[in-house]
Amino acid sequence: MPSQEQPLYQRIYDDIKAAINDGVYPPESKIPTEAELSELYSVSRITVRRAIEDLSNAGYLIKRRGLGTFVCAPRMRRSVLRGGMPKSFTEICHAAGYKPSTRLINKEIVTARPDEEEFFGMEEGDLLLHIQRVRMADDLPIFEENIFLPYEDAKTLTSKDFSETSLFQLLEEMYGRQPKNYQRVLVQSVGASSTRAGALQISVGEPLLYVTAYALDQYDKPLYIGRQYYVGSRYMLDL
């Protein structure tokens, strides 16, 4: 039996992969169920499941609990920790042929947390400006962006509309500062909360890359902290 199962599994894998590459199953589309594929190929669901799991591990498919298995959108790639700042999301979108857009979720003044106090050299109780947005490529949410800046240094930004405005462009125009390097970057995997899943149009619990970046300006002074939640099936960090 094992000698017969391998070719069947490989055939299903190759057929679905080819269908994805040929556009039969476009990005974000749902593929047939395990039961349907099992009947189509006259094989056990275990054989089908193995092919689907390997396609998921290879980045072609993603399972969404209670909804089915979907084709991943082509992952956008961002290089970090290779000297200087990576390209902006807008630049990455244009290079990949996507139209970038932004949806502002929230803009608020918050109390700094311990790591923020340490990075910015702040006192306990000092305030930060928090800008929360969803960044999209061709209207598909790619990540939730959370930017934190010292409120005393950036209070004039509170009147700006960040749904259309480039934050980094404003920082340069208004304060003569621009991000140039990272002091450190922390990356971990988390599951999407119900609120975050709704904003990113994914299932609750779907894997996200949670990236905390401590950015310095051209004078090596603390500029901002970014806490971003990337949809793992749509984005890749090249470390």
C-alpha cells in the first residue's frame, strides 16, 4: 500500500499546485473539500490531507477553521536587519505591481509602557501618540500597523489624516527626521484575535507575524516603535 499511496499523494499535490500557478484557483479562492478531492481521485481522505498539508507548509494553501482551505495570495517580501531601513510598504507594493492603500483604525494618546519608556528615555506616566492602521495591497489587508511616538515631540500630528498621508513623509517635512535604522527587531508568532481577524479579513486564530521594531532616525536618536501584525500567508520577512 505505501508504494501505491505515494504516487497518488504526489499527483494530487502536483495537480493542485499546477492549478494554482495556472490561475484555475486564483488567490483567496477556496479549493474543493477533502471529501470532494477524495472522491475525485478515488483515494482516502488521509492521502488528500497529506497533499493539502504539504501545500499549506509550502505556502500555497491556508486552512481557515470552519470555512475550508483557501489559496494564499502571493506573499510580499520585506528585507530587514540587512543594513539601514527596509523599503516602505508603499514602495514594496509598487515594486510588486500592487496598489497600496490604508485604512485608519484609531488615533489616540496613551501612557507609555516600560519598554517604551526605556527606548525613548521617558518618565513613568509620559504619553505617546498611537496611530493604528490597516495597510492593504489591491484592497487586500496585509498587516495591522501600530506606530508609537512621544506625544510631546509629535503632538502636531494629531490633526493629520493618516488614511491618506505618509507618516514618514510628515516626519521629514515637519520635523526634519526620517527613519534610518533599527535598534532592534523582535519577531514572534501569534494567533489573530477576533477584532484583529475582522480587520484583516482572516479567521480567528490564523497565524500572524507580530513584529516589534525600535526605529532610530538619521541622528541615531529614538524615533518610533512599530508593533505590526502581518498576515503570515500574505507577507514574508527576509531576515
